[in-house]
Amino acid sequence: SYENLNIANNHQKFITSNAFDFDQIVASEFKANLTSIIIKSLISSTLKTSLNMAVAKNDESGILSLATNIFSIATTRSDLRFWNFLPKNIQIMMIENDGSVQIYDDKNQKIYSSEVDIDKNVLIVVRSFASQFPARVYKIEN
């Protein structure tokens, strides 16, 4: 939800860099499978339409036509996958632990500030779904 984050310790300021863009990853995966998806859909549609037309010509009562239509509806599936748990992107920044960390959004609004143990490695994860909502910040010390 942020273009980047500004990270500061007691001595320096940094800007995060984009490590992964999941929109591009998903788009490239979809593009790789698109041809086979289209071919499968065209074959399935052709077979179902042919079956429905053949039954309709030979079914005066309409019961078989109804049955083949129900079969077509039941066996037609749309690909409705979505990944609301995947982030839009992952940004990373590694800085020296000098005992303090501040994190600001791309509009220079403070998201997080903390004193950290200088003798530990610290991982801070900022999770944000939209810039209008508060970001969740997790601090892991080792």
C-alpha cells in the first residue's frame, strides 16, 4: 500500500527497495498458462454446444434438453481464484542496529518507532493492506 518506506536509526536514513512485485509474478504465471486454458475452454464449449443441439433436435418432450442444460451448467466452472493474503509487493531494507529504529510511510508519516536491544538481531515486519488503514508492525528479536 506504500510506494516505499523510510527507515531511520540514530545516524542514518534509508528508503526501502522493492524485492518482489506479486502482481507481475501472478500475471506472468497466468500468461504462461493462458493458451492451454483458452484451448480447454473452446473444446469444452464446442462439445457441450454440440451435445445440446443434438439432443434438442431429437427431444420432443424437452426433458433430455433440460438434463443436458443442467449437465452443462454443473460442469462449467469459472476460475475465480484470488489471493487476498498475498502482498502486492515485498520491500526490504537492512540497517545497522544502533539501538533505535523509526519507520515512516511514503508521505513521511510515522508508522513505528522503537528502541531495540543493540546486542540482538532484529527483524521488523510492516504489514499494510491499504494506506488508509493503520499498518501492523511485528518486531522479532533474536
